Amino acid sequence: MPRRAAPVNPPARLSLISRHLAPDYPINTPYTVERLPDTIDTSLLPKTQTRKLSNSANMSSQPEHPTLLIPGPIEFDDAVLNSMSHYSESHVGPAFVATFGETLSMLRTLFQTSDPAAQPFVLSGSGTLGWDLVAANLVEPGEKVLVLGTGYFSDNFAECLRVYGADVTELRAPVGSRPQLPEIEQALSANKYKMITVTHVDTSTGVLSELEKLSALVHKVSPETLIIVDGVCSVACEEIAFDAWKLDGVVTASQKAIGCPAGLSISMFSGRAIKALQSRKVPPTSYFASMNNWLPIMKNYENKKPSYFATPSPQLVHALHTALTQITSQPLAVRFAKHREASDRIKQAVADLGLKQVAANPDDQAHGMTAIYLPETVKQADILPNLAKKGVVFAGGIHKEIATKYIRFGHMGVSVLDPKRGDVDRAVKALQDGLTECGYQKV
Ligand SMILES: Cc1ncc(COP(=O)(O)O)c(C=O)c1O
């Protein structure tokens, strides 16, 4: 007869697990968040593995490889990549907890928030998990959400919201553009929405949405509506002033302008968003993506207290810690200006080639990527392999209405911040030569 385990209630079971995981250190869980003292003596903590932070990204420790200039994942800085080879350590050990805590604090700097009610989250998963977080926690089944439609990624965010039962209205713009403020005002006046979502940069089109004016409009017309931003292709290359612009949520991922390997869902939620979570009539409609499960864990990590709900990825968190240390070591304005300069240069080269961008209006053009319409005579299937042979990897199109007609050039992170690499100039030259070899001549 198989033996049956004696039933154990969850807190008792977690306490047993905690003793197994960290014998000398009491563990916090969602059930025990209140129990531990607020401060611990960090001088007693073992030191974490030291890493050299380099400002150079000469790929000296990376095998030679084609330069990845797609709109994410992007090229890695050596120091970020090397952080991944950290020895294995306990995810509830004091050294890792300190690293995780610092990582969360640095995210506050990156998102430009000093509001203690705002809460950063770092979870194992890709950018898509940010959509699940929003959909499972901040809207309840049947509640109305207005999705600003800019392309493939806003469509999929809408789909995710529907999966969790939201009543979604999509305000769609023509390909290569974004919904305009007057029509958004009209939509907000016609219906009461729990939330509005905007894709800051829609990676399928390179269209940049304007957040500051949008937020001011929402606060004027429908002040209770939560403003949620998909910042997967914008955080760390486009300005986002979380507090000043009164945003309620920005979700992003590790692999784009932050410059870290893929695998982390990174987000910031306002006190208002957390209140919406806490005043739900029904519990969050996900288990792993329940912010109720993660909120105490994130708070504990930031307070350098060990905590467990589900195992994080220590190596990825180390890489993120290094990336954020680099990002926050200089004023954010400098970083954004460098992305803007590189973007201007690339967009000028595209115009000089006689080519058009998918994002037609210069005010709507992203600064971390460029979506370029191909000449009618040049096929994606010819130009992309041609570029790859020249050591430059661009991406094809993904907007379903124009997918085969354009290519995408990502210019984020080290490829634009470290001029020694020469990535941008090499890519522009490859594009010029490649198009000529594919038979294109500017008329
Ligand atoms: C704007 C935007 N949102 C969401 C996602 C989804 O992120 P992930 O592929 O990391 O799940 C992406 C991916 O490229 C994106 O560009």
C-alpha cells in the first residue's frame, strides 16, 4: 500500500521548507511577511562574488559572432554576460538577497520613481509575463480596458487581457501610426474604463507613443482609469518618468535596452495599482503571476530579508544587477540622448537611401529601433541573409498586414553607447552595400 503523507497546513509546511532551505536564517513567505525584524546586520553577510565592471564592450571575452541588431535581444556587455557565471548560491542566502534587493532599488532609479508606494517586481519569465501580471491582477473579469492599438504587440496584449476575462476595446491606428489624443479623449468620455494600455514602442512598427500628454489626458478625462505601459522595447532607451507622468504600471523585460540576457519580467506598479489589486472582489486569476504572492517577496528582498514564493534565477539577477549598475552610473538623460543621436543618424541614412520608415511621422519614431520599408524590388529573403553574411543580423517584419515588406534594425544598449564597437556604422554600410548587391538603385 502506498504511504500517504500526513496533511500539513500551508504555514506549517512553509516553515518546514524554510528550515530545510536556510537553517540559520528565518525565511519570509507571503504567510510570514510580518514576522521578521526590519533590519539585518549586512556586515555579517558573506561577500558576493566580485565582478569587474567594464565600460568597454569590445566583446573581448565573447567568441566572434555576427552583431545582433534586432530589436531585442541585443548585444551584451562583457561584464553583464560574465555576471552569469556566478557560482551557485542559495536563492534565500543573505548574499543573493542583498544583490536582489539592490537590483530592485536600482530599478526605482531607472523608472524615475521615489514614491515608496510604488513597487518594482522582477520575476522569472519573459516580457509577456508582464501582460499576465496586469491582466490577472489589475482587472477583474468583465471590467473594461481600452487598448491603444499600434500593431502586433498591442494586439497580443489585448488578447492576453481577454484571456483573463477583461472586456477589451481596441482603439486601432492605421499601420505605422498611433491613436491620436482627440479620439482617445472621445473613447474615454464614452465609457468608463478600469484601465488604458499603451505600447510605448510597438516593436512591430517602431512607432513611439507619447506618454506624458496621454497620461495628462487620462488624468483629466477619466482620473480613475489606471495607465499601464508596455515598455518592453522602451525602458532604458526612451525616457519614462514614472512619478512625474503619474503612470500606474510599466512592464518590461531584461533583453532589450536594459541589455541583459532574456528571462526576466521586470515591472513597476504605482500605489494606486497596488490598491486596485488589494481591493479586488475576486482573487487574482493566476497562481504564478499573482501579485499577492509576489508583493511581500519583493518588499522583503528590497529590505534584504530572505523570502520565498518561487525560485528566482540568481544568475540572471546577477546579470541584471550589473546592467543596472552600469545604467545608473551615469545620468539617464545622457543614455537617452545617445540613443536619440544614434537613431537620428540611422534614420537619416535610411532617408538618404531613398527608403521610408513604417513609422511615418518623425514625432512617432522610436529611438531604439527603426522599421524600414524595403524597395519593391528587394525581398526580405535576399537582404537578410546578405546582411548576415556581412556580420550584421537584422529582423524581418512581424506586423501581419505588411510582414514581408519591411525589415527591423534594433539600435539599443552597448551597440549605440560604445562607439568603439562601430556597430551602427557597420550596419548602415552593410545595408547600403547589401541593397546595391540586391539590385537596388536610388532613383
Ligand atoms: C513591445 C513588446 N511587448 C511585449 C513583448 C513580449 O516580450 P517577450 O518576447 O520577452 O515575451 C515584446 C517582445 O519583443 C515587445 O517588443
